[in-house]
Amino acid sequence: MQETRDDFKFEDDTRSIRVLLLLMPKKKRSVGTACSVGSVGSIGHESNSFVTNTGHHVVQLRGKPKRHNITHANNFTKFGTKNPNVLKCKPSIDGSFEEVSGSLPSKILGHMYLGSLTHASSIPMLSRLGIEYIVSVGETIPWNNEFKHEKIESSDPHLEKYIYEDSQYDEKSQYFFPIKKVMVLHNINDDGMGTLISTLDETIKFIDECYQKGKKVLVHCQVGVSRSASVCIAEVMSRLKLTLARAYMFVRVRRLNVIIQPNLKLMYELFKWEESNRLKNKDDAVITNSARSLREVEWYVLCREIYNLNRAYIK
């Protein structure tokens, strides 16, 4: 079943974006500092922050829930007393997610996940999620050369594609290797200088190939908050015919436990990419407040509102 923008609900009032109404973050009581773990919340999650050249990326880690001393029998115990066979049942866990700490990949669209290098490195996780395509943005996956594959030549030195043979078995994880195709974007560092614009159209075509075949793709960088998030925003813009501001919010609210933070240059490239596409596709129906304009909001407004969304989380 194809996924279109009609499958999602947007604001009825198209006169203004009302970004603050779409997502007003509540300030956390404690945010972990760089390379340290913050306090554990009541639901058992830990706060942590990754450091790149552009600053801190706050990630909420999955921890063990707090234990509470309960002297009286709870409802489950009472139920188990009357149904002793229930207490003998134990869930089957094969450990496919044990090696992945922190957040799990986020399902942005039916065919696209956003994640980290750790997620891309986990063959059990890729297999369990049914992921067969990968877009690696500026990072190299450890297993990249461990399985038989064919390299597809590209005219762009910053872009490589690999096709992997079927039915390859990984002795280490004891899973069949699920990946069919990988696209690697080289020399894209999260330093405010790396660029995506030259490879963005080709990347969207690669993701569309996955979509047309009914497969799933994981888009990742190191942490899954800047470079790969920018690619996912571009795919949402293209797939759902959304403007940059709306696509940013779409991806942001679906990246569970992680705050996406595309660096300023990548966001500006998406800003200009949107203008370029609207010039080329004037007849396309794009959800916007100003159909005749090349953009929904000005650049400075977009920067200001993203800053307002993020400042409650980042010290």
C-alpha cells in the first residue's frame, strides 16, 4: 500500500504554520552533560548527550525501570494466584537488541527508518526490522566488506553503491545477512562544512527504488540527528509534498527519544533545494501557506523557531 500525504493529518488552519502549537517541548528536569549520564527519570530512562563538531546531541537512553517496594499484593499477583499457569509463561527473547544501547531506530515513514551507526552495525536488528536497504551518510559500517558484494561504479567520487549477494549467513550473529543494497555518501562530516546537495537527488532516487519495491531502508550517520536526519527530511518533502518547515516537524516528532539537530549548513541546503524543486515543479500540489512563493517561511524565521524548540533541551 503506497503512503501519501493523504494518510496523515495536518493543520486545518493554513493561514499560519503555528510551529509552536505543533510541538512545544517541556523542559526536562535534568539533562545529561557531554559524555556523562544524567539522572534517571521515573520511567527508567537515562539522559545522555553525544558530542560532535557542531555541539551536543541529546539522546534519551533506555534504562532499567525503578523498583518500588510494594508490601501488598498487586493485581497481577492476585491474578497469578488464581491462574498459576500464567506465572510459568516467560517471553521469548533472542537478544537481537541487546548490543544496541540507547534509542532504537525511528520509523519515519512506512519504508524508512532513521538511526545511528550502531543500528546499522547490528545485523540481528536489521534482520528483525526487515531492513534490506541502507543509506550511510558519512560513516562506514564495520561489516561493509565482510560479505560478498558487487560495487557499482559512480561518476560522483563522493557516492558509492554496493549490491550484496543473497542468502549469506553471518556466523557471529547466527542471522542471515538481510541487506540487498547499500549507498555510501563519503566525505560528509558533521562539521558545518560537509555538503549533501550534490548527492541529494541521487539519494532520493535510491530511497524511491526501495519504496517502489516495497522494501525498507535505514538512513543513518553517527548518531542519527544531523546528516541522516537531513536526508530523511528531504525524503519526506519529496514523498509527501511538504515544505521544509513541515517536513522538519514531521521527522522531529517521529524521532523518538532523540532530538534531531541538522547543522545550519545542511538546513540551508535543504532550504535552497526546496526553492529549486518548486521552480522546476510549479504545478505540483505542495502543502503550504503561500502557494506563489518559493518558500513557506523566511530563512531567519525557520532558524529562530528551531532554536526556540531546542533551547529547552540543550544547555
